[in-house]
Amino acid sequence: MYHQIGLWDKQPSSNYLFPKNYLQKKVVIDIDGQVILYPNFFSIEESDRFFSDLYDCIKWKQDTIKIFGKKMFLPRLTAWYGDEGQSYTYSGIEQHPDPWIPQLKSIKSKVEDISEVNFNSVLLNLYRTGKDSVSWHSDDEPELGTNPIIASVSFGATRRFSLKHKISKDRKVHIDLESGSLLLMKGETQHCWQHQIPKTSKSVKPRINLTFRVIK
Ligand SMILES: O=C(O)CCC(=O)C(=O)O
Ligand SMILES: [Mn+2]
């Protein structure tokens, strides 16, 4: 069992020692969707282990997209795992998933416990340096249905994740996603908001992100 605190609950000061298994929870967005952050969902030890296992074992590939007829490399490596028979079009690329590996099953199971959803696929991104990124988009592919729940897990370097409202353009939220964090995006989030991982000129180590999804 986890102990949870909400954003509006009285938070212990930063030098407070959290008991082991104390799950922090922050509501980041609760208008036009819900975005909830669990900054320490996986322990530092688990996160380090998952990072190196996934870095070594995942079949990373360098996909290309066509922009104005020109073939361009995606600025990150990607991989797609999931239940047999699922297929999904992402950035104009038809994805056929590889079968689950034990590490992914174990991450998925922990994420499913808290989100109370059974995910059937995961898209993985490897950001090799600060030059790797994902540009503004919503996870609104038709295969995800309306108001999908997306569970996003990060391991490795901390990178900034930004959200901007599609209509009220000055409404922006920035979150530094640390290793071991879980970010849940629910409700109308994909309909009303876009998100990105911008490039950074800082020298950063690699980062792996997993977005668990339900393909209908
Ligand atoms: O790396 C991240 O935190 C976000 C990745 C993402 O938005 C995606 O793969 O759709
Ligand atoms: Mn996304």
C-alpha cells in the first residue's frame, strides 16, 4: 500500500525525510483534463536498474518522417512493444509491436496498479543527448479513442516536459520529469493540451521515456 498526498494537502518541507514507500502525488493540471505527477514512483535503485536494462535490451530504431516530401530522422530513437496483433500509426509510421519483455511487464504491472487500467502497448523513446526531443503534439491518434489515459514513465536524465493549452495559448505548465517519475494524463488532456520535450543546450545524459497506452 502507498501513502499519498495531494497538491493541496499540507506538504512536508523539502528536508523532511519521507518514510520508505511514501508516494508523493501532485495534481499538475485539473482544468480541461487531469495531469497527475508521482515524482518518486520508482525508487532510485529500481530506476537505475530499469534504465540500464532497457538501454541494453530494447530494440531501439531510428525512424524517419517525411516533412514537405523530405525524409528526416526523428530526433530520438523509438521502440514499440505490446500485445500481439496490435498496430498503431504514430507520426505517420505504422508500428508493429515487439512482444513484452520481463522488465516491461514488471513496469507495466506497477503502473496498472495505480492507474487501474490494463495497458496493451507501450511506446518507448530514447533521448540520447539534449539535442533529442519531441515537438508539440497531442496523443490523439484515432486508435486511442476519446479521452485516453496515458501513463508516462521516465528513467535516466531529468528533462523538461511542457504542456500548453490549445486555445488559451498563454496557459503553459513545465515539469522537470525526474528518473523514476510517473505522469498520468487523463480526461480531456489530449483534446485540450499539447505537450513537448524541448531540446536543451545543457549537457545531459540519456533519458528513456515509456508511454503506456490502450489501443482500441
Ligand atoms: O518523453 C516524454 O516525456 C514524452 C514522450 C511523448 O510525448 C510521446 O512519445 O508521445
Ligand atoms: Mn506524447
